[in-house]
Amino acid sequence: MKLHERIRLLRKTHRLLGVIIGVQFLAWTISGLYFSWSNLDVVHGDPWVKDTPSPAWGADGVQFLPTDSAVNSDVRSLESAELLDVLDEPYWWVNDRVLVSAKTGLTRGQLSQEEARAIAQNRVVGSPEVSWIERVEETGPHHEFREQALPAWAIHWDNPDSVVFYIDALNGQLVRVRNNDWRLFDALWMFHTMDYASRDNFNNLLLRAMSVLGLLTVLSGMTLFFSTWRPRGVKK
């Protein structure tokens, strides 16, 4: 193949690759700009959450240790325990599964809707109205509360940012805060990773293929440049 034919083929290949990956390169650039300019504190919902208050019960409120409750049928063996404040009462969160009162040694059931509302109202900044409450039993790969412990209560606040507090129905803790900034971030993250199934897989085949095509586009452009470049005064 003659030189000018090789150059013509290289130009066509370069243009074709540019068309194929151009849209994705634009998505990478736009999402990257948003990530670098966005305030992660706002994305995580921190401005809507009060600092964790100090427990009202103090050290004197802890009268039972988790091991003291081992006789309870719900706690057959102790693997982990964390002392939590739930509605101003001390509870041991045992084995990431059950709450045991640090005052009585008895287990308690899941939080009710009204209890979840009270916890959310105690943590939210200001006094927004509750728009609606839902119990989340399962989530899909694109749900904003995906890959989190369930069940949970979703407290939807009536504000322009569509803020939602997710309260763990088992241990009564505020687990996640979602808002419009987070949802935009999440959508752009999906385009950035090119994981349209679960959004968080950086090793998917589509991203790998597009990365290889991007590299080929750059290499073909550099090859085209050096193949056609001539010093001044030298005729092509």
C-alpha cells in the first residue's frame, strides 16, 4: 500500500474512532468538571443534618453490658456490640442485628414509623415539614438507597432540594441523606463509569472497550501527525 493510501486510511480510521468515542469523551469531561467543582458536603447532605447530640443518659445510664443479655434468645453469641442512642435511650447494637437495652437488658423490636419520624425531626436542620414517609424493604440497582442495610424508613422532607433521610428500621440511626445534588452526582457518575447496570462497577467491559478505543484514537492522531508533518521548506 502506498504512503498516501495509508495516510488516507489512517485519517478515515481516526475520524471513525473520533465519532464513536466523541460523545463518551464529552460525558467524561462534563462529569469530571462537575465532580471537581461540586461541594461533597452538600452532595452528602451535611448541611441538612445537625451534629450528633451528646446522649442525655450519660455513663450512668448504662446498667447492662451486652454479655449480660446473652441469656436472651435473640442474642445467642456475642460477635460485635456498639452503644447507640435511640430516642434518648441507651441500646447495645449487637451483632449488627438486634438492639438490646443498656438499662433493662431486653431486646426491642423494629422502629415504628412515628419513631423514625421523631428521630429524623431531631436530626434535621431547621423545622421543615414532612412530605411523606415510606418503608423501604428492597431496592434495585438504581435506587438511591441501594446496597444499604434494610429495612429502612425514608423520611421525605417538603423542601426545594427534595431531601430524604433514611433511618435504619433496626437500629434507629440516620444512615444516608439524599438530595437533588446527590442525584445529579449519581447520574453523572453512571455516565462516567459507563456502568448502566449498577453504576459502581469500574471494571465493566464497556468502560474497558471505550478506554482502549480512546487510546487508539490518540495513537492514530499522533501517527497521522508525524506521517504528514514536514519541516518548513520541505515539500510533501
